[in-house]
Amino acid sequence: MLFFDSHVDAALPELARGGMSGRRLRRVLAHAKACHRCAPLYQRAVHTLRQLETGSPFEPAQVELDAIVEMNAQEVLKKAAPPPAPRAWLWAPLAAGALVAAAVFYLPRLHESDALEARGGPAGLVALRVFCGGAGQPLKELREADECESGRTLAFAAGAVAEGQSVALVVSGDAVVTVEVAEPVTAPVGAEAPVKLTVELRRRGSAVVTAAFASDVEQAKSAARGLPAGDGVSVVRRTVRVGR
Amino acid sequence: MELENDRQWLEGYRRGDGRALEHVYRHYSPRVLRVLARQNVGPLDLDAAHQETFIRAFSETARLHFDGLQPFERYLFAIARRAAIDVLRAHGKLHHEALPLDETAAAGQVPSEHDTPEQAALRAETVATVRAFLSTLRDDELQFATARFIDGLSQEQAGARVGWSRQNARTREARLKVACLAFLRERGWSTTTAAARTALTAAVLSLFAAGGV
């Protein structure tokens, strides 16, 4: 579940009115599928709208048809597209183009890759993302220099390249009550999944977020608590400034 | 025009031509979604089953396997039924050992127009909810809803029946649907009321009793 999505009841009027974009529907459905409270609610609302519009709960309404067709179009057609056939006469200009592109983009890209290193863990094998959110407000990802106000909440997402990893997260500091959580990592780097932990920022100061990734959950917990860690443990540490 | 009747389109589909495939996707998607919805694929699984159907239908094996003689719709619906079963199994909503009906001998002749007990109960519940909602509408709104949803008129025609412009009819229809959701919410839409639950149980039991199960 994407915890930074609004609940399904907030999106249903939009679906009923029609014109919901495919991207938006994808988020709503992903949320509904993972949210215990929202799944029956979504189904009941859709069945009722179908009944109203088509006279049957098993006959999709036009707005539902349009939204799903739009939502799946890109994915289906992308997968159906045959891989482009290599053409020998294209190789020379392509190679020259690649050289020019490399020369033009080399320096700017260096800066970008630094930013990614800072967000991710050692050698880009693991990643931790930190978000600042509040009731009724969108979640904002925090970069190194960003701060989150007291009274708001921190949320996290984690990913790892290797499968079978667990992440242990410890949040401490003068702005928070120290909390920790450990759970399996379910997503790769680049598509990080939410960690089931939110932390309320109680006062001004700072919060230190320590995430340890390891194939053994106990090893990850030890490393996150600052105890000596063995081989194969990746630790990412972020300090969040808490303002006002 | 159907795929099997258009030689150029058919050849494009067989070759995997992007434009031909997109045309297939747009032309047949609504029908596939309706078939899936009638196949017990719920609103939360509909998108996955629809996507899986077209990914399978656009695979090289499926494209070359289509003979171009039988209606493409029938070929696609067979793929959709199998995709639906696989998606429901993957989501834990169908037992892995349950055999799809179309894989059993002579299953093609089994009539499937009757609702299952669960479908009948759901239908009864939604009919009751929509009736209750319609009873709260003003005369002109009810007349519009009847013309639009029961008589199947276009927005413009249904609006004309109650003297609304096309734009007005469009806005009112959207408001009507949102009001329907608000009505659900007021009634406690995430959980059925005790009375509705009792009615639902009674409906399921009576259907089981009627079927001699």
C-alpha cells in the first residue's frame, strides 16, 4: 500500500464523475487492493455505480471501462511491441552520437549520481527514502538539507537490489521517542516500498534514522542499534532536522 | 468491422504491427472487460485480468495461432476466461485445484446465464440500494435517471426529456453519481446494516435451498 495516497473514499467521487486518468486509477486500485478497509468499500461503490448506470452490478459502467482501458493501454502495448531489429548501417552514426552524448552529459551526470549515492546506501545496493507528512497534507520526500516541522510525521520507504533482505529501522534523537522496526524488504532499489513505521515529530531538534539491511533479520537489528555488524550488512544513516 | 473481416488489419495483427495491435486493444477492450466482469472477476481484479488477456493475445504464439476464420471475439474471450482464472488463482480467490469450467468435458454446453448464489445476493443488495437512492431524487432528476440509465438514452436525449441542455445534463449526471456515493456513505457503505445482512443471508440460504445444495 502506498501510505501517502488518500483513502479510496476520497477518490470515488472522481471516478464516478468520469475522466479519472489511468495513472490516478492505478494508484487508487493499488491502494484499495492493499488497504483492508478500502477494498470492500471500493467494490461496494463500484457495484452500486454499475447498478445505477447499467442495471447490473456485473456490467461495468462506462467511466470504469474508459479508466481501465486508458490505464492498461501503455503497459499492454509496450509489452506487445517487438524489439527493434538491429540495422547494420545505423551503427556508425549511433556510435558517433553516443560519443557526443557522453561528452555533453558527462559532467552534469556526475553531479546527479552523487545525489543518488547520498540517498541510497553503499554502492547503490540498498536505498532508504524519508518522507515528511501530516494529516490532510501530501507527503514530501526529504532531501539532505530539507527539514520537517514538529507535529508532523516521518514515513519511510526501503529497497534492496538483493532478494531476501530484511531492513531494521531505528529512529532516535531529541525530536522523537526512539522507535524501531524490522521487516522484509519487498522492493528493489528504484521502486522502494513503504516501511510499516511512522514516527511523530514531537519537538524541535533532530531525528536520526538508521536503516540496516541484511539477509538475517537479527543481524540487521543489531546493526541498526549500533552494535557490531558482520559481513553483508549495509547501513544507511540520515539525520532529519525538525523545525518550529 | 471485426478483425477477421479486415484482411489488412488481420495481417497487421499477425505481424505484431503496433497500430494494428492498438486498434485491436481499443476495439475489443470494452467487450473483454464486460466478459471478465460477468466471469466473477470483481472490480479489484478487473484491471489485472484485462491486462493479462491482452498481453497473452498479443504474444507471438497467440497471434500466429489465430486462424482468421473463426470470429476473433470468440478467440479473445477464450483467452480472457483463462486469464481470469489465472489472475483469480494468483490473488488467492480461486483454489489452485479448482478446474476451470471450460476445461471440463462438454462444459461449453453448460448454460452460465444464471447467477451463482453470491451473485444473486449481491444483485439483490445493489438493486435495493439503488432503488432507495432513486426514491430520494426530485421528479426531474428521477425522470432523467430513468431516461438515461433505464431507457438507455444518450445524455443529450435524456436531458432533452426534462428540458436540460446537453452541458447541464452532463453536469447533473456526474452530480447524480456522486450523490449516489454520498447516499451509500450515509447508510454506512463499508459495512452492510444488520437488516441488509439478514436479508443477504436469507437470500443465500433460499438460493441454496432452491438448488437443493
